[in-house]
Amino acid sequence: MSAAEPFVIGLTGSIGMGKTQTARLFAAEGVPVFDSDAAVHDLYAGEAAVLIEAAFPGSTRAGAVDRAALSAQVTGDAAALARLESLMHPLVADRRADFLAAHATAPMVLLDVPLLLEAGVPVDAVVVATAPGEVQRARVLARPGMTEEKFAALLRRQMSDAQKRAQAHYLVMTDKGLDHARDQVKMILADIRTKL
């Protein structure tokens, strides 16, 4: 990291751990945020659709990826999932590079990446959004269309919460309310500013 580049914070957390809300708290403090889920959503509606249809026939509708149809083709199929990731990771990496170039003069930026550690995305500090397992489970199973089987499959794809916490520079505990989480984000930013 040269003096001209922003300090890159990587935010991750397993499903249902409050990562999205934590990213919003960083954004509210003025930190530019790259949302990789939003980038995927955008790519599914645009340039990735043709590539995905070629690899997974019947997975698109009206020029955009049909998430349910694609999910039906990759869920439980490790080879299919690896094929999908090999298509999407370079496209998302390009979007991330564009974001970093667009915010090159910011003192710090945040990359909100669910599989940050699994994908080896380079960052200067790792923040993990976390909560007790029973809180995570209740949050995820309350989502529309979520089942025990889908939840188990999602957990198998991700590094465990304990593994993520072990690699974190900072933790944000998300089970004690928004004000508590906001205070933690402010403390993290204050600590990072001392390093800049």
C-alpha cells in the first residue's frame, strides 16, 4: 500500500451474521463500500447472462440470469458450482478493480465480500461480522424460501465462523443491537485512522 492508495478493509461474515447491515454502518461513516453481491446481481442482469446461459442452458430468462433456475443446476453439484465461480470471479474482480480505481484518493474503502477469505481477496485489514450460532440460525431460517437443507448447504460452502474470526483483525458483534454495532464500527475506524 503506497501513500496514494486507500487502506482497504475487507468485510466478511457467514450468512445471517449481519454483514450487510455492518457494511451500511461503514457507509454511514463515509467509507466507500464495494458490495460484491450487488456486483453479481448487476452482472447476472447484464454481461454474465450470455456466459452463464452457455455454461448452464436454461438458466436465463429475457436476457438475465434466473437465479432459481441457476440455483437448481448448481446446488449440491460441486463441479457445477466451481464452473459458475470460474465464470463469475474474474468479472467481479474487474468490477472491484474499477471501484478501487474510482476511489483511489479515498483514505479508506471497504470491500463487502461474503467469500473474502475463501477467495483470497487482498486487503489491509479483515473485519468479520459475527453473532452466536443460534442467532445466525434464527435469522437465516426466517428468510423467505429458506430451508434447513439450503442453510446446511450454504454453511458447507463457507469457512466456519470460528475460522473467519481466527483470521480477523476486527470483529463486529451483531447480536446486541444496531447502536452497539455502530459503536464497534466507529472504534474500528478510529483504530485504522491511527495507522494511516
